Amino acid sequence: MITEVQWSELQRDPKQVARLADEGDVRVRRRDGAALLLTREDRAHGQSEGAIAAARALRNVLMHLPADIAAAALMDEFPWVDLLPKSEQALFVKEFARSFQASAELGEWSLVHRTVHDWRNTAYIYADPRLVEQLTEPIDTDFGPVPEPEVD
């Protein structure tokens, strides 16, 4: 449960807000910025440890399943996995499991987001046979020197 207070309440009576934080998370609303979330360190640590345990368990389950079964399990959440070749499906499962565990251990969930985003874009390419052909055919010409990157 999250209790909401205004910034002025935190300034006026910090001990009362601290008591609220002992009972659960406190969202501190501010007029001039995004809300802040006040939580006890032991609660945040417990959530982090739980996420790490879940990530390790998921990784172990996915790594011990045959690749096609692990991919099928993830297809319920990510139906585009079916567009990937079987070898790529197995690689997606492995990268997803590793990024999930890394995200949990670092507390940085954008790693999972990036992995899913990149693989979804790969599936998009496989959905278009012309695009697959264009991107996998040999390059026979020299396109010349690569220009220097532009500096902003």
C-alpha cells in the first residue's frame, strides 16, 4: 500500500511521514517536480533480493528446458518469437534469461527492455522475406570510404 502526502507535509512533520513509511511506501507529491517515493531501506533490500532470486530461478528453469520448450513458454508473452528461426529462438531465450538476471542484480531493468526491444526488431525483419533477402545477400560492391562521424 502506498500512502500519499504533499511535500509540505514532509517538511512540516517529518516524524509523522517517517511513521507512515514504517507502515508502507510513501509517495511524496511535489508541485515543481516528479513525485518521490519514500521507502525503508530494509524493504527495498528485500524486494531486490526477491527479484534476484526470481531471476536466478527463471534463468535456471529456462536453461534446463529444451530450447524449443523454453521458446514456446516465452511465446505466450512475446508471440513474435515464433517468427525467429529455431536457432535464433534459442539465442533469444538465453539472452532474455541472462538480461533478466543481470537486471535483477543491478536493479536496472532497462537491460531486459533493451533485450526484448532488439529481439522484437529482429523478428520484424524475419517477418518480411524481402527484407531478410536484402540484409543477408552478399555485398559485392565497395561503397567507398566511411565518412567521419558528425560532431554536434
